[in-house]
Amino acid sequence: MEITPLESWMAQRLGAKQLHREQIEAYQVLRLRETVRWARLHSAFYRERLADLSEDDLRSLHDLPRLPFTSADDLRRNPLRFLCISQGEVARVMTLQTSGTTGAPKRLYFTAEDQERTSDFFQHGMSTLAGPRDRVLSLLPGGCPGSQGELLATGLRRLGAVGISHGPVQNVEHTLEVMAREGVDVLVGLPVQILALARHGPGRGAPRGVVLCSDHAPEAIRRALRRLWDCEVYTHYGMTEMGLGGGVECQAHFGYHLRELDLYFEIIDPHTGEPVREGETGEVVFTTLSRRGMPLIRYRTGDRSRFLPASCPCGTVLKSLEKVSSRINGHIALACGEVLTMADLDEALFPLEGLLDFDAVFSRAGEIDLLRLGVYAQDEHGDGLAVAVRRALQAIPALRTASDEGRLKLSIGLQTKGAAPARGTAKRAIVVERNSFPSWDRSAAG
């Protein structure tokens, strides 16, 4: 088994023949100090937030918890206050629409150098499963300079691979035709969109490898893709705030290996804000180490994960972050006292044949929990799928307890016409509402 290519990439950047953990951490301390100094001098936000602190307070990585967190709400309120450069030096602005507390979007500003580092990461990360002359179809948003798809295409060109820009799936049949015509070796895109392709065309243009990104990748989807296409399935972890690239699996599939020279990661207790012990689960927090345009210091992602205490079988000295499967605020407290997550629904429902995607909406009426699912299904599986979905939901311990206590009402709607909708890159989550639910073509309420 080959060691992750990220290790040799980072060793080269440090001018070392072989990478050592001590080298990485010494570099991170240096870059953290420089980031804090730069942000205090040039960012209006951090000038105020770090008024009583300085880079002199960071003598080791253990000192970082002395610095305050940065939140998504901080970004929403006034993103321009984070800028450390003139707006004329900004190469790319990315706007994230969100349903946060203010409803305001988040805007992220990137320099050309920031985007170059992302393409560099994509080049080396993709070399795990793609090489010269391989044909890679990207289902990511592209078409304009600095977009995720274009940064990936740049990395692939440097790798010697052929990048084919497609964009998010709008029509499953059309995309399957493109895959067959182009002789695609590797496919990159959102988990649910790639699942829809595999279930519509299990024998048509099957790729050798798949990279799932831009959303949490349920294990059930990974298993389905391996079975339907007999392909290798990798997952990538990233978010726009990270500069799109955060970490990627190696051939051992032992968690994400991280961009440790560009991002410093922590795991904290989401309630106390204190660092957790090694191997414990908590909230992922990161600090940028190489961004001058819009650095972020101790940014709370809202994702749940942990550092895996064991070494990766590939032999790397890089840390391994466990696959992210849920959000800190994505845990729904049921009236019966149990907890429901999107990951619970994903692992229960995606194994069902014919199911392409689903929406989940939660509400409560008195002491009764209401859970309504909108299920997108293939035409030939539509009639019996509602029964299978209900049976799968009852196998989830939290929902079974709620049902046994008479505190749960399920409503399942099926939609087969025009199934597998294009969702862009929005992450899937349980929507919590009081009185508003979507309507569907056929209802199986109970």
C-alpha cells in the first residue's frame, strides 16, 4: 500500500527528504504566530478580537486555546472586516447562502495565491487515484475562474490527467451518456448525485474510481457504489471557508489526511470550548496558516469528528481525521428523550433499492413528533418504496422508541417524475420547522 501523496508534497514544501511530525508542528507554530500578527495588524475584526493578545502568547500549539473562536455568525455580520488586503487584490469572492440565525449570506474572499494553493492540493490529493491520461469527470460547479470545478481542473492538468468539466447533474440520462462517450476513469461530485447515476445506469460507463465531496458521504452510499460499479470510493473533506480543500482519504481509507501546512485543526468540546482528549469526538475547528487575504483564526465548523489515535496503515506521519458524518447542531432531540441525526436516516434509507435521495422535515405538535420525508425514487421502485422506507425508519432505535411510546407520526411522500433533482452543493440536513412541510406527488401519510 502506497503512502498518501500528501506526505511527499508537504516534505517538498518544507525542503525535507523525509517528513517528520516534529517538522510539521514546528512549522505550524511559526505560521500560527505569523497569522496572528498579520491579522491583528490588517483585519479590523481581529484587531478588536485579539486586542489583548499577540503572537508572543503562542509559544507552542498548546497555547492556541488562549485565543478566542471565530464563528459563522461573525462572517455573516460583516465579512469585509476580516479582509487584510485591499478589495482590488481579491481574485475571487464566494457567497454562501445559509439558513443561519440572521439569514444573511457568508462571503469569503480569496487571493490568486490562495486559489493556487487549493489547486496544488487538488493535484496531489487526486494523484491517489488518478494519473497521466486518466479522464476525470467533474460534477462540481465550474465555468468561471476560481470556481471549485476550475481549481480542480487546474490541478488535474498539472497531474497530466484530462479534466472534463460537467457541473452538477441536471439530467441523469444526459450525464450517463457523457460518461460513456468520454470513457470516464474517475468521477468527482456530490454523494447523492453520483448514487443516482449508479442506480440509473449500473452497467453504463462505470468509472474505476469515485471521489465523494461537498457533502457528508454516508457509508451506505459508498457500499452501494462499490456494489453497482465495482469501483474504488474515496471521500474528500472541505468547505469554502477552508479554501475548498481540507483533507482526503488515501488507499487505506483510514480517515482524511489533512492539509497540515495550510490549515491547523483542533477538536473541541462544543459546549465548553475546551480541547478534548486525543481520540475523543467533538467539534472540528481550524485556523488558516497561509492565507493573507482573509485569514480565519479558530473557526468553528459545526462538524463532528475526531482525530484517530491509531496510525494510518499507509504509514504516514500526517494526522487522520475520522470521516465526518454529522453536524453539531444536526442532532434532533425527540419528545421521548432519544436523539435523531441525518446520519441515522442516511444509513437506514440509502441501502433501499430505487431510493435516490430524500428530504427530511421535523416538527412537533404538543408531545407528538412529526417527521415528514420526501423521497425521490426510480419509477420502477416507486410503488413499494414507501412501505420499505417506513420499515427502515422503524429500525432506527430512536424512532422505534418514539413510535412505541406513541409520540411519533411519520408521513412519507414519493416523487418519481424528474427524480434525482439538481441541488447544487448545499449540504443535506434535517429541516426543523413548526408548521410548514413540502407537498409531494403521492402521499403515504400514516
